[in-house]
Amino acid sequence: MMIRKNVLGVALATFSLYGILHEVTSRASAYPTLPEPVIVAKTGNDKPIGQMTAPPDDSRPGMTPSSVVFAGGCFWGVQSIFQHVRGVTATRAGYDGGARDTAQYERVSEGDTGHAESVEVEYDPTLVSFGTLMRIFFTVALDPTQIDQQFPDTGPQYRSVIFTRTAQQAREAEAYIAQLDAAHIFAQPIATHVQPDKAFTGAEREHQNFAARYPHNIYIETYDAPRLDALRASFPASWRTEPVLALSTAPGSLRMSNDSGRK
């Protein structure tokens, strides 16, 4: 059981101190300025291999959304990041990379199901590009050089992956990682993998919108609130104050919510 799960335990005080010190020391030079992705030419046949299971309630007539799945450690914070990006129309925390029958929180937390905690992101490509989403992901959502962990959370379920849904997304993601590595943006090589989406499954309801519902949770305050501040500072044109909230009401369904979820 990861210490992140013990949100109300005696260990919380120790975790808080560790988290604050780790964040200050490990991320002192964090949030680098990343270049725009080099344009990758599109091919004539690039059909989606997956899509969100339901359209957002606020879809504009004529808008054809795109979607992709990002895994970068705890899905609470990754979902929170993309919920504050202009052009993102829906998000859903969940699991990708393993079989559907083991896509449950407790099972995935054991680290042997093949899943990674992930966030399904639907976006309007006329408002935000896949390239911008990748820049945001690599800049503020995670440390892309960490292998099978993100800060206090360790195990293969916290690995970094872009689960692509079109061949074009895969080409762009691979090219961008190569571009960043060639420019030596980070001290270590990027550990993020690029893989086709494999049976993304939405997480349980209690994990949706977690950061929005529990902004004063010690984990959220220590690890995720600074990333939102960095998103606002580093990508002011992409920042939206009110998050796009989505609640998973049942496996395979997505319902948008205007409720802030704060308690």
C-alpha cells in the first residue's frame, strides 16, 4: 500500500515533512522552458484507434474532439493539470496498459497488473494542439526522467507513458521525446514510453476530480498545487481558472459536472 493512500494516517506528518523537503530539493530547478515540438508531417491514413466513451456536454456543434491518454504518476495530479488547460473538453482518471478485469485501484496498487495510473484527455484540436498538451505534460505534470515512480509513489503503476490513439500522435510523441533528449533539456534521458492505448478503463468515482474536491489534502497541497501554479505561470495562454470536471458514474461512461466538488 503506497503511503499516498493513507491520507488520514499517523504517517501523514512524516510524509508531509518528507514531501515538502523533497519538492524543494528535487524540483528546485524544475519546470524547464521546453521548445515547441518540431512539426511531424501527417500521412493520408491516420484513423483513430480509440476515443472517449461519451462526448462532453459542452461540445460545440461541428467540433470533432481528439483524445489521448497520459500516465505520469498519481492520476489525481495529472488529471488536475489537464482540467485547467484551455481546449480540454473532458478528462477521466483511470488505468491503462493492462487487462480490464484487473483494472481496480487495489489490484493496480499491487504493481503486477501491467497498468499505469492514467488520465484520458479529450481536447478540441482547434483550440489546443497535441504538441501543446505534450509540452504541458513534460513541463509541469511529472519528472519524465524518473523510472517506475513519481516522487514518493513507487512501482510500475506510476511509470510515465503516453498512450496514443492515432499513428500521428505516436509519431509526434516519439519525435518530441527525441527532440528533448537531443537538446539535453533534462539531466537524464526521458523515461516516458510511447505505446498504443490498451483498454483504458475509468477509475472508481472517488478518484475522479480528487484534487478539486480535496484541495487541502496534504498530498495535493505538497505535490499537485505547486504544479498548478507552474502551469499558470508557464502557460498563461493555456490556463483556465475553472477546471473542466468529469465524474465517472459507471464503467464505460462519462458525465460532466459543474459542481466544484470542494468539501
